[in-house]
Amino acid sequence: MIAGYTVFFVVSAIYLVSLVVRRRNLEQDLKTLESIGTEGKGSMARPASSEAATKPTGARRPAAARRKPPKKKATRRK
């Protein structure tokens, strides 16, 4: 029983360390992306098209346009 608890706590500790390392890496990546974004803001920026400026970013297509077309029924040939 003690061995089971030991294994559980060791695995839990490894998982927690893994989460901490992943978070640290994500924070580093975020800082890098932010620094890249501020460096290239003037030279790399593209002018926005008028359609993109008026269309909301979260717009979805109507339900009819999202549906898949019905499959054709297979017919037997004689």
C-alpha cells in the first residue's frame, strides 16, 4: 500500500513539474511573439481591405451554407 502511494505521489510530482515547465515556456513564447509584433508593426503591417474591416471577426456562415450536400444514392446497374 505504501508503494502505491509512493508511485502516485512521484507521478503527481512529475506531472506538476511538467505543467510548470510548460507554463514557463508558454510565457517565454508569448514575450517573444509580443516583441516580434512590436518590432514589425510599422514595416510588416498590411493595409486592411474594406471588406475585412466591415466584417465582424467572429462572423459565421449561415446554417444552410454550413451543411454538407446530401450524398447521392448508389444505384445498381443490371
